[in-house]
Amino acid sequence: MARAFPSVECNSLTAVKRIVAGSNAITASTLQGVSSELERGTFALLDREPWLTVRYGVVALKGHPPSSAAVRLREFVIEAEHAVSVEEVQLLKRWRPGRGRRRSPVRREGRAVRQ
């Protein structure tokens, strides 16, 4: 019988990063969520999959016009999404493996090792 793939679920990105930093685990995260670890060389970006995206929607009750607060929230979400997209492109240019760009060193037992 095949052994089950071990997994850990956390509600805290800080907890997830501590687990990954202290083990041989991997995680899926936004690049913004791990940019400081990439910069320090604690984490290395394995790759970015085009299917690994966040899909969300803003919903309201059918037949009810949105309030001014709801309209502003939608505008804020669109603005924030644009800013995140711009930042992600910059982070990918810097950290995506195999693109001839600077790669973060992988830390092994207190020393940096380039892969």
C-alpha cells in the first residue's frame, strides 16, 4: 500500500514559513509573501506555474444595487490587484529559476550554496 503524502495545513503564513525554513517541506505562496526570504536566500523559488493563480469575485444580492461602500471596495480590490500584479512581474524577473537572472542561494547547515 502506498504511503500517504504528508501535509500540514496552517492559517498563518508566518507558521508556514517557519515550517518550511526548518524542514525539507515546500509550500505554495504568493511571491510577495516570501520575497524577504528569497532576498535573504532562505528560500529558493522552484518555479511559477501559470495555473497557480487566485480567482475571486465580488458578489452581491441579486436585484440589490451596490452601496457606495461596496463600489469603493470593488475599486480598492481592483487597484490592489493591479499593484500586486506589477510587483509579481518584478519579483519573477529577479527570482524565477532558469531565466539567467540572479538566484537565491540555498542555505544548508549555516552556509549558502548556489544550485
